[in-house]
Amino acid sequence: MPMKTFLTPLIISLAFVIAAPLIAQEAAEVEATEAEAAPAEKEMVPTYTVESQNGLQFDSDRNVVTYFEKVVFRHPGQGLTVTCDKLEVERNPNAGKIAANGEPESDLKSAIAIGNVVIVKIDESGKKKIGKSGRAVFDAVTNDVVMTEMPSLLEKNNLIKATSPETIFILKESGKHVLKGPQTTDIVQADDKK
């Protein structure tokens, strides 16, 4: 057997023995670099959602999306659900830019609910308030809801109703409420015998 034929398999075997760990190490380094370069995948949770039965219309001049018929607006972060006949969502032109607090600005500037408005607000302690009005505006900067056009508010067993078209109810982000204008309150005493 010539020497050349005998050494060829030996050289190839040595090449695999030496190269295999180097190739594996290089592959691991490439994977580590790719993992560092790739942004960490986070679960995308929507800030708010809107459902409607009759589509939507986008006005690019005003940066407003209008939803029609049996509209449901949900903002889980605020414990807020609004149903209405029509909803105008004004989008924030600075969406995604970094705000003064270091957080990216929201896509939402305000949401205006029109016609047969029903609002369910659950505060941090789990207490529920139910409001009804002809119109309501959710301000995404203050996270307050301003109810107009003869609003009413049910909290526990107490029903507060506007008695004038000028009356305004404000549901604060904290869950508290502010009432401005003439109203009446029906207080129902809880029956402790049950």
C-alpha cells in the first residue's frame, strides 16, 4: 500500500476531529450574535379594540376613524367598555414617538361615542359603575370619560340622573366621579335580611 493512500484517510479523519469543535463553536457564536441582535419577542397586547357591525370610514385629513352600528370599544388598561351607535376614534399624530415620561405615545388621542351610549367602568378595586348618555368622550391623555346629553350613572344601588341637558358627568381614571349641573339621586337601601 503506497504511503499516499494510507495517509489520505488519516489526514481527513484528523481534519474532522480538529474542525468539528471549531465549526460547532463558530455556529454557537453566530447564534448568540443573532439572538442579541434580534429584538426580544413580546406578546402583543392591544391597548384598545373596536368592533362594529357596519364597517368603518377613515378620514386622513382629520386622522379620525369612524365606526358604525352596534359599536363596542374596549380599553382593558382602563377597565373600560363602551357601546354606542357610532364611535369616532381620533388617532394621535405623534403615535410611537417617545413622550416626556420616556414611554412611546399611544395611537389613541380620544374616542367619541355617539347615540345610545352605555359605559361600564371597573376601577382598580373591582367596583363597577354603569353610565348611560347620548354622548361620551374618552380622553386618552387624562383617561377620563366625559358624559353629556342627559347622562345617568349607576353605582352600587344608587342611580344618579341628569335633570338638565347642561349636566355633565365625568368618570375619572381613578374610578371616582364628578357631577356638574342639576341632577337627582335615587338611593336604594340594601336589604340586610337576605
